[in-house]
Amino acid sequence: MPKLLLIDGSNYLFRAYHALPPLTTSTGEPTGAIKGFLGMLSRVHSLAKPDMAAVIFDAPGKTFRHEMYPEYKANRPPMPDDLRVQIEPLEKVVAALGWKVLIVPGIEADDVIGSLSRMAKREGVKSVVATGDKDLSQLVDDDVVILNTMNTKFYDRAGVIEKYGVPPERMIDYLALMGDKVDNVPGIKGCGPKTAAKWVAEFGGINEIRAAAPAMKGKIGENLRAGLPFLDEAVALVTVKCDADIPGVSSLADLAFGPSDADALNQFSERWEISRTTLARAEALRDGAPGAQSAAMPAQAGGAPKAVPAAKPRVPAEERPELPTEGEPFPEDYQNPDAIPFTEVTDSDQLDQLVAALQTPRTEPVAVALLYDGAPRHADFGGFGIAVSPKEVYVAQSSIGLSIDKIAAALKPWFESSAPKIFHDGKSALHALAAQEIFAAGTVDDVRLMDYTLEAHLSHDLEKIARRLLRRKLPTRDEVLGKGAKRRHWREVEPEASALLLSEEAAAIRAAGSVLRARLDADPRLASIYDAIERPLLPVLYRMEAVGITLDAKLLRNESAELGVEIEKLAQAAENAAGRPFNLASPKQLAEILFVEQKIPVIKKTASGSPSTDEEVLSELALDYPLPKIILEHRRLTKLKSTYLDKLPLMIDRDGRVHTTFGQAVAVTGRLASSDPNLQNIPARTPEGRRIRDAFVAQDGWTIVDADYSQVELRIMAHLSQDEGLLSAFARGEDVHRSTASEVFGVPLDRVTPDERRMAKVINFGLIYGMSAFGLAQQLGLDRKVAAAYVERYFQRFPGVRRYMDETRARAAEDGYVETVFGRRLWIPDIRSSRPMVRAGAERAAINAPMQGTAADIIKRAMISVENWIRDEKLKALLLLQVHDELVLEVPEDEVELVKTKLPELMAGAASLLVPLIAEVGTGRTWGESH
């Protein structure tokens, strides 16, 4: 007999939301309910194996029950915002997966399910109702069963009696007696499940219980008699309507599974960062099922798959400039055509010769390579490689006849002079030299930064630069010193090998520096990026890293201890759920318990063929089984504890402060990175995470001052697009989201509602990141056509934005790169991909990169200005951290007001845009308080 599956979507939505830990996309948008729901959808499909189905959600607004009883659901709290924004995207993707989605105004999802189950009964079809709501148990009969995926049980009439103590035909009486606190339906005071089941069993239905009420003794009898007047209304409120007309469903044929929408699913997968594997498991039509087809190749009119043509470039392929690449690797037997001649400095006379050579004035900087062990700030020095000119290369290493201290003392005056120097990774070199009490001065060039400025998307290791620019094969540090656990101290390395390494590196730095300088000079805009931003920023970052920031280790240890208790409780709960002790960190043991002992179906396997217990699998299983949910929470808290709470106190240096390392040549957009520890990625969305920022404190008598740019990327969009509407909104100091809402929705500025402003904010930021109408529809909870109309109206009101986007895409396709306001070149290697999805992603990146890159340039220019001002004014204030668009300073109390006033001025002056730049300033004893 055919089988109809009716899924209580609203019930499952809330279950999914509360079942999983907070899950978000990389940009912080919530996805927990979506991921959880899709996992449940996959699970219920596998259990029920239906021939047709519908997923039913509650419609917004009031129902006929509110007319019966105005207080119905009056005490329900508002839906959490992070759940609300997931509803519309979820409904859309469920439909795109081939499921029939029903939302009927005026009635509830329960009533739609009841009416469809009766329609199925009339057509001789059995129904499976997937829900966790006890109210729907009243529908159970010979043709309707309840599926509860929480325990994977099907409840027929006997199952309902076993679970609730009453048969399905008495569930309405049972529910009316108890009432429903969630729906604000009053019942009989003090009447819980046991009492309700007892009365039903003893007396029968409501009429019989009413007849028995006068003789009922005790307090419960009084309560029953007091509640009798509302019982009939309670019965009406808890009764599921089974005769409603369902728009779009005239027969069960309308609930047949449909094919999935591959384009919509691909866009959804990319937009919400949910794997296509997860989506494939939730498809209505699976591979092997009747009518199933590949999600990647949807059927088109006429039956044949339709190929998606590649976008036509504006410039013929043969005429387009080549994208820079790493170049051809060396053959295994490759040998350099010549050896680098160098002088080994082994005694005082040769050291004097080196010093004399350094004192000779030169037009090009002298190249320096350093050999040391340990972290740069605490370097244990072994030697120097110095390329004074192509024919003058010196290697000075610690030896029996010449100590490293003597070498350093002799070279110190030159390093601290105004003579130009060039390094590879100059910032680390400055730290290592400072560990030897050498404080480098003068112009410091860095071939890594020069190469990064020219071609950010390539590797900037010295051996890669030498191969690409010089066609020279360098010995690598790993080859000479060893790698990982086999890494050797420089004292354990043969002096000949380390001398060769230093001579080759120094010569390569000098030669590559000369080539890169010529290439920069050939492009004045790129030369300006290097000379005015990257090079002057290097010493600023060096000083920030050297200063560090004070950390309250006690606070973190206390939080770690508290979290440890929670983790132990979770471990015990996991063992209880498993039925035996086991190693929670062992995927093998966990798989054994889940899939063998508890007989949970395997969802996917690892490459080796073992059942997978990765986060995606556990997130899906956590919706229906207790152990996976406990494991997920245990993993989250354990990671937080180990990564931050336990690790950060151990990273406090001998000066009592934590010192991060800023990666200046990492991100292709020019953004800085932070590592060891990463202070740009401290979790701040959970209470446990937010407390971590509170552990970063000012020293006694000082204050943390935090300044953050306001809507900097939107302001950059206004500047780049030169759209008059955006420019005028920012110039007037208006709330740009409110202004956008006024334009897009056609309402006066003073009548824009909060919801309209929210939608406009999504549009503003969405377009910055290249969001399509489909993505906008998902995020705003709108029909795709409505979202497309909003986008079109946006572009009509802000035509400069559309012009900018169109021109940027075309320019990127022709040139292979885009540029920031200041001329930084941002390469987009996939912009010419033959794969439409890859190329579309590259086009979105091309639109966003100039804004993100310009924002990176602006904050870097601000850092340079702030540091220069502090030094010029001889202030004690210290620049500590940079986190995206935010600067963090530590300021003595007597300088706080001055810094609070000057800091936003300096940040606003970091760029001359067509709209004003605004920085907001906060202060506090801790980093958390100041921001």
C-alpha cells in the first residue's frame, strides 16, 4: 500500500535549533537550525521510506484558535532572531530538494497534517506523521502512525497507550485536562499526565469526568470543579482540525516527490557553507529511487540535460595577459650554473675587513641573512650572511676563534646606522637582532614584502622567489637544519653546510631585491603601496609584537577550571549514554559504541572505509540520539579550553605579556593575520568566548583604548561606485541602512520600520560580498522573485553600484586582477575558469576584493599615522593590536583624553575618500570593556 509521510516542520525546526551547539558560517550567520533540520529530513526519509510526502510549517500570524481564545499562545516568548533568519532559507532549500512544502495561513501545521491524513485515509493510503508533538497522537488509527525520530520508534494505537496511558481516541480529553503551558491553554490546576491518564481510565471522556466531579474529594477535586467551565473550550483548542482545505493539494498526487533544483542547491551550498553531501542525503528523490536523478544534472524541457555555456570574455583568450604563476619547478638533477663565492669571517682581521666593506657608501641596500635557533624574540644567534655586492659576500659564524658576541658587537654600529639594509622577513630579523642588543635603524627593505606587493597570491618563501626570479636553486632551511622532531640546533650542523646556506640566501636576497625594486619602479602605484604602506608598517608591527599585551592568567585559569567541571560532567554523561566508560577522544571507540553497540545506522564512511564520526555526522545524529549531542558539546568546550584557556597562560612571556605575530604577507587582500597566538580570532559569540577578551588587561595605572571604523567597507563602496545616492547619504551623516530602505521600499526616511532597515542592511552588505537574489531571498526570508525585485529596485536607485559591479567583473576578466583605491593589485586566478561555479565565485571575489583590500590599506595607513604621532609627541601610549578594522592601544591615565580625541582624527585621515571616515572609540580596564 502507498505511504504518505507528513513532517511537522515547525516542530522539527525548534528541535533542530535547540539540539545542536551554536553553528555559524565563516561570516557568523547562524546555520544550526538549517543543518539540524536537513539531518532530520534525511533521517526520517530513511526510516519512513515514503512514496509521497509533505513538509508542513506554521504560517506567520494568528489562526482560528486566536478567535476562539484571544489569549491563545499569548505567553510564548518571541522567536530568537538567530532562528528567525534561518526559516525562509530552510523552507526554500527543502523545496529545492524536491519536497512539497506547505504553509497555510489561518490554521496551524497540526491542522494541515490532520486534514492531509484524512485525505490519505479516503484514498486508501497509510500515513506516517513525523513529529515530537504529543498533540498529533490523537490522529493515530489503523491508517496513521506517529514516527518519533528522537527514539526512532513508530507509535500505533498500542504505542500511544504505552507512552501516554490513554488510547488515541482519548488524547483530546487527556490534553484538555492537562492544558498546555506552551500554548497558554488552561487545564485543571494540578492535573499532570498521571492524573489525567488516571481520570480517563477510570471515568472515560470529558463528559464522564464532569459528571464525576461533584464527588471528587480533596484539593484535586476542588481544582477540577473550578476548571470545569473552561474544559469545553480547552477541548476545542487542543483538537486538531481534520477538514481544512489545503491550497494546492486537491489529491495526494499533488504531494508526489519532485526533482531537485541543482542550481538552487549549488547556490545554497555555497551561500550557507553546507556541503552538497549533506544536501544530497536530504533529497526527496535519492539515487536508485523511481524518478531519481543526479542533483548536478537536472532534467530540462525535452528530457536532455542542458549544458551551461561559459561566459564569453570581452577579450579573446589569446590576447589576454597571462596570470603570474610560480613558474616551472626544477628538474630533480638541476644544478646551479655557478657557485656563490664568499669570504668566511673566522678571525678578527677578517671581521675588520667586513666592517670596512660595510662602511663604504652604496646605492643599493646590503642584503643580510641570519642564522639562529628558537623564536626571533629570544634568538640564539649562530651567524650572519651578508651580501655587500654581487662579488662581495661574507659569512660570519660563531666559532672557536670568533664568538658570536664579538661578531655582533662589531656589526652593531652598522646595523644601527642609517645605511640601507634588506632582508627576507625583515620583521623577524629585527626581533632576532634585538635579542642580540642590536636595534636596526635606517631604511629596512624586505624582499618578501616586495614580492607580496607585486603578486600577493604567490608563495613568498625565499627559495620560491629565487626560483621564480633568478632561476636559482637554493638550499632550504629544512634541508640543512632538519624538519620537525629532527630539527637540529645550528651548533649541531656542519659549519660548511650552514655557511653555504647563509651565502646563498644573502646573495639571493640582494639579487631578488634588485629585480623586485625594478619591477616596483616600473609601476608607480605598486611602488607607492610598498614604499608608503608595507615598508613603513614593518617597524610598526615589530614594535607592537615586541610590546605585547598583559594577560590575566588567573582569570583564564579560573574559567578553565569551571569549564573543566562542565567537561567532566559531559564526559560522565557521555559514559552514561554509552552504557560504559570509553575514550571520548577516540573515533574508533565512539564508532564502535554508536554503530555497533547502539546500532545507529552509519551515515558516511572515512576514506579507509570506517564509519565516520566527524562533526557533520555527529551534528546529524545529535538530533535524534543523546550521545552524539553530548560528544559535540564536549568537543566544543574541550577545544575552547585547550586552545585558549589553557594555552594562552602558557604563552605569557618572561615580561608577563603575550606577544602575537602579525602576518604581513599572508592574505591576498592585504589584510593582516595574527598567529601564535591568534588574537584576531578569539571567539566572542558565546559567554565562554567573550570572557577571554576580558582577560586582556591594561597594566596598573593604564587604560585600554579601542577604536573601530564604522561601516568602512560600505563607505568604500560609495567611493568606488561614486553612486550619488550613497555619497549623499554618507555626506549627510544619515543612517545608510535607513536611507537604503527608504529608497528601495519607497517610504519616507522617518517612516522606515526596523524590519525594513534590517532588510536594507542585508542588501547593503550582501551586495558587497556579491550576494545574488537567491542568496538575498534566503537571508531575508523572501520569495526569490520578491528578492530579485528588491535588488533590481536597489540598482535603479543606486545605478552607480551596478555600474561598478559590471565594470569590475569585466576588468577582472581582462586583466586577471582588480585594484584597491591606493593601487594594491589583487589577483583573481579563477576569474577565467571554464567551470561556471568557480568563475562565479571569482567574480564575487573580484567585486569584494577592492573594498576589503582598500579597508586593509586604510587600517595599515592609520597604524602608521598613529605610531608616528605617538613617537613625534613622545607619548608613552602603546599600539598593541590590530583586529580587522579595529585598533587597540594601552594608554597611561594622563594621556587617555588626548588619545581618545586624536585617535579618531588620525584614523579618519588615513584616506581621502568621497565620503567621511568615522572611527568610534571606547575605553576600559580590559579589552572586553573597551569594545
